[in-house]
Amino acid sequence: MAEKVKTSKVVKAESKKKTEKKDIVQGERIFISDADCYLFGQGTHYDIYKKLGAHPSVEDGVAGIHFGVWAPNAISVHVIGSFNGWNETSHPMGEVGEGGVFAAFIKEAKEGDMYKYLIETPEGKKLYKADPFGNHAEMRPGNASKVADINKFKWSDGAWLEARDAKNVFEEPMAIYECHIGSWMRHPREDEEGFYNYREFADRIVEYLKEMKYTHVELMGIAEHPFDGSWGYQVTGYFAPTSRYGTPEDFQYLVNLLHKNKIGVILDWVPAHFPRDAHGLAEFDGTCLFEHPDPRLGEHPDWGTKIFNYGKNEVRNFLIANALFWIKEFHIDGLRVDAVASMLYLDYGKQDGQWVANKYGGNQNLDAIEFFKHLNSVVRGTFPGVCMIAEESTAWPKVTGAPEDDGLGFTFKWNMGWMHDFCEYMKLDPYFRKGNHNKLTFAMSYNSSENYIMPLSHDEVVHLKCSMVNKMPGYQVDKYANLRVGYTFMFTHEGKKLLFMGQEFAQEREWSEERELDWYLLENHLNRGMLEYMKELLGIYRKYPSLYQIDNSWDGFEWINADDCDRSIYSYFRKGKENKNRILVVLNMTPMRRENYRVGVPAKKKYKLILNSDDKRFGGNGGAIPETLTAQEGECDGRPYYLEFNLPAYGAALFVF
């Protein structure tokens, strides 16, 4: 417990606190035991969310709600809510053990009631705080917590979970659809926001993802947050699915339905920072409880947010238990951890004088490093089929390495370097691409250093960066052809895949959380063609193990010609563990049609065309490529045989052999 100055006011308040502690009934001690408090203080109570927060309970034969909160520097804590008319004195909480946990059993409270904790600080201030462990919240702009029972839902996804944990995720296809529920699709209501609730969204998204052949959906902004414009990255309710779209039980329905249709669910998870909102975690009990007290360590000057104190046992426990909460109680298959670099570097986004070096004089956050090792060891050790995914934007070593080998222990890392190089290359006028040819070859030079996911996420289509299709050069028809060939490179390269919603049909406007996607574009030939192309490309990706089975070594990828910079053509093939049904990829990144184009191949056999991006049904010009080609003898690209065909402008051709 933090030191307090022993003023007469504080001494009097502490005497009041001790008196309240004597009033704890035996039932509360059973619900939250001294052992619970001890483990929480040690940072190893991974089920602490079952003790703290608001939970239906029966004590001495009486039904009610048990409340628990951690506020070690509070003089007193009261539960106020709709069940007591927000009376500030009627329901005091007593302290359990010595770690600053307060508890109360309230028979008048019931499921659905709104509540807050009224915290009296040593300075005599009153703070009105939402429950850090609350499972439901009042619909914004209100900010009270709501009593919820998350144990009522009847799950029926056992077969999915069993199959998930039996698979080797590195050898499975992973095509992730990043999605923001509130702006994916809306009801056409003029007087309301028109959000789909979780159940309505479930029915529509399942149908869509199955048709498109995605393997996973990654949901943005699920943990409760007060400001829509934060997209869910400034969280106030870490243990509560946002009430914008319904109840916790509604969210469980969504996950269950996705699993029954063999679609995995990944959530964005934000342990890097939290907002300053008065009802949130900031200065929770009048002190810097969750954040570091030194603003040079506890604040992001650019973001205006607070940084968790990763050196405090209870804070680490809060975050690790939260990760496990989503996995255990909502059956989540993976967590994409936001802004990992901001946690690893003490000087991230800071100028000289705004940060403090570690004990060795470096800029590495040693507490955050140990936190990640602890987090990933517990999560992946307990749930081997669950993916922990790092959004890490630097070259920090061994992000996906084993903790015992000084790695951070993540399953996958977003390949931000590939994303940046890809976008910069694709934006270029074709004339200048020959001078930047290495931007598309460079990623394979470091591909084996981590287990990568290749992301084209929401961050690439906001803040005046343009949508993916409007990054492309040329006339409108050229933009779409460019995007088709670019996506083909992405989905045939090594690494798992992530594409943000709307980009599968070439959304032309930048994304905004304030409106639904421009689904009306599907009435246009080019957009409908793009959707059909992505459906075909995703189907090919999932059908052929050579495109996903070996994703982190040269055993699964071989360049045929990586140096044809003058023509801006790339050719390579992908192979699986059994070295059959290999995929030959040829990509033309210019508007020049190549007549009688020759590409070297390794074997004299037949090569079957499985995708031509220039087909008219995809919005192309209809440049024909024979359905089957037989390799001819003759040296080409350092190979003993070659194929010859007309390669369309901005054309992608895939063959299986």
C-alpha cells in the first residue's frame, strides 16, 4: 500500500476505514478470501475477474449481487446505483485482507442495475468510478457500469474449440477479415444510428465470410469505450463488450455462431494505454493506481493517454486476467495486441526530457518486456490454439521467439515493413516502379526472422492516406487492375493475411466509423469484379496447402526471377511440405502487355491456369491465357524449361503444377 501523510484528517479517516472493515460479514470473506487477495498482490490470480466486479451471489440464503473493487489508497468506498437511488451512504464496502480490496454484498441489487463506486480519497475528494472489472456498461454517453451475468449463455462450439487446439496454426490457412461492427453495415434509419446489434451482425457477417472464404474475423473496438472516434483504442471497460451493439450474452451469441460456421474470432486488445476519462482507470483511488506515477513513464504526450504501470503486480494481473477473460468467457481465438512498440520503448513518441532511461541506461521498458513474456507464456501455455498477435512496428528481435530464448512469446507479428514497402510501391507511377523493384522483394530477405501476418489494415485507409484502390495510379480501370495484381502478390507471398473490410470490393472513399461501407458500389462492374476476384483468390489460397503450409522459410518460396526490374515483372513459385500442387505466380506491374512472354520453370510438365486477373468477369480486358500450358525445353531464367504466353497489362497469372 502506498505511503500516506499522517495528517489528523487522514488518521481520522483511517479509523473510519478500520471500523468499516469490522462490519464485513462472513459471506463476503468466502466470496473474496485472503488467498484471493494474496494471489492478486503477487500478480498470479488469473481468475481475479470472477472475484472483483459485480457477480450474482447467494449469501445466507439471500440472493443479491456481490461487489468487489481494488482501491488500496481509498479512505472509504460505497456502491451507488439505480438500486439505491444513487444514495452515497447506504451501501458502504468493507476492506478484505490487507491489499486494498473492498467488498460488499447487496441484496437489493439485481442484474441490469446501473452502478458506480464512490471513492473517498485521502484528500477528502469524491470520485465516481465505473467498475474496472464490470461486464456491462450503460450505453454511451452514460458511463455507469451495469450488473450482468455472463454465465447464462449455453455454448455449442465445443467441436470448434477442440479442433482449434489440435491444429498447428503455422501450417493452417489464415485469411483475416478486419471488421468494425458499427460501420460495416447499418440499418437505414434516419432518426437513429442504425447499428446492427451483435445478433443481427452475426447472421449477416457469417453469411458474408463464408461466401468470401475468409478463415477469421478480427473485430475492432469490442471492449467498452466512451468515444466512437477512438475506434475502441481508448478503453474504459476492459471486461465489458461494448453496449453499442447489445449485451454480453449477445456477443457470446456472435462468437458461438461464427465458431459453428468454422470462422475464428480475433479481438483487438489494448494494454498499451488508457484514457483520462473521469469515470475510468485514471487516478482510480485518488492516486496513480493503474498508471505509473511519474508522468515521464506514465503518459503518452502525443496521445494524451495514460500508460499502465507494468512493474506493479496487480496491474500486470489485471491485464493478464483480462486476456484470459476474453478467451475463457467469450471463447476468443486470438488477441491482436495493439501498439506493442509503444510499450517496449521508453522513448516512444517522446522528446528528450519526456522519458526516463532504464537501470542500464537504455530505452527498453524492462517491465513491459517481462509482462509480455509472462502474458504469452500463460495464454499460450494454457490455450495452445489461441493466437497472440503483435502489432509491432520496429525491428525488435524475437517478437515471436520463445520466452526461454529471450523472445516475447507472440504467435505472430504484423509485418509492418512489408505493408509500408508494398503501399509505397503500388502508389508509384509504373514508370518509376523499375527503380523501386526491391520494395517487393525485400520482405523475403527477413521473412524467416519472425512468424508474420501481412496486414492491409484500417490504418492504411484513414487520415488522408486514401483507400487502397485510390492509392493506385492511372485511370479508374487501371486502378482496379493494379489492385487485383497487388492483392495477388499479397495472397501468394509467404505469411498469413489480413485485409480490412471494404477493401475486398475496392471501397473508394476512406473509411469512417460514422457511416457504413459503400455497399452500393457493388452495382458497378469494377467493384463487383473486384469482389468476385477476391472470392476466387481466397478460395485458391485456402485450397492449396502450398500457399500457406510453409510461411516462414525458403522451403515454401522460390524466386524464378526477382530481378526483372526493367519490365517490373515478378515470378516465383510456392510449395508445400509434400512438394505437390505447387503454384507458379507471374505478376506484371506495368500497363505494357507482354506478347509471347517466357518464364522459366523447373520441370517439363503441364501447367494448369487457375487464375487470370484480366478475365472480364473480374473487370479485366479479357486477355486470354491458355487453360493448360506445356513446358518447352530451353533455358530461361536459369531454368531448363519455359512457358510462353501473352501476359496481360497489370496482369497476374497463377498456374498449378
